Amino acid sequence: MKQSATIFILVAASPAFAAGDSFFSLANTDFVVLIAFLLFVGVLFYYKVPSLLGGLLDKRAASIQAELDEARALREEAQTLLASFERKQLEVQEQADRIVAAAKESAAEAAEQAKADLAISIERRVQAAEDQIASAEAGAVRQVRDEAIRIAVGVAGEVVAKDMKDARAASLIDEAIDTVKLKLH
């Protein structure tokens, strides 16, 4: 039956039968086109092409909806990640600010400590220099005194040697010995 319908359509749709005056005649091309169109639509419905097209469109709509849902989920995930990264960036920025502030404070404290240490060091060096000067003064005074004593003893020895008698020398020696004994005991 399918073959005979196909042959009928081919014969009916041939251009030799399409010429004519009456509309419902196979000689009228408009009528032949109408019949061919109706047969074409009938064949489409017979083979359930509209339901197949509907099914394909439904499948395509379902896949598009799935892609949209997946895209929406990815977008939400991306927004969550973005918010997370923005929070982390703020936290890192705050931490960096705290580190910089702590470093400035530490540097200021280190500078103050260095100033204090320098002042103490300068004070120690000044004290050491004053001690050296005092020691040098004492040494110089001692040398001058020792030299003055040596000269005075030498001069006194010469004066005493000129004016001293033997009896007087012996009595001075005895007095010196007694003085030493008293001071030692």
C-alpha cells in the first residue's frame, strides 16, 4: 500500500497533469500542490514525526535546563569562592597592616634602646677617660712629690752632712730606730 500511494503521488504531482482551468482537477497546479502538501503532512503524522520532534525538543529542552542548572550551580560556587577570597584578602590585608604597625613600633623601640645604650656607652667612656686623667694626675703628682722628696732629701743630706757631728748623728740614728720600733709594734 505504501508503494502504490507513493506511485499515485508521483503521477499526480507530475507537471503534465498540472495545467488546466478547474481547481479540483489534477491539471490545476495549485490543487496538485495542495494534495501533495496534505499527503506530506499525512505521512508525517502517520510516522509520528511531530511526536518524535516533540520528544527531541523535550530532550533538548531538558539538556538545556540541565546546563542552565549546572551553570547556576557553578555561578553560585564561583560567588562563594569569590566571597571567600575577598574575606581572605581582607584578613591578609589586616594582618599585613598589623605586621607593619608592629614593625614600626619595634623599630621605634629599638631606636630608643639604641639611644639609651649609646648614652650609657658614652657615659662609661667619659668616666673611663676621667679615671685615666685622674690616675695620670695622681701619677704625675706622685712623680713630682717623689722627685721633690728626692731633691729635698739630697739637699738635706748635704746640709746635714756639712753641719752634723758624729755624736749628733748617732743620737739621730737611735731616735729613728726607736720611732720605727714604736710604729711597727
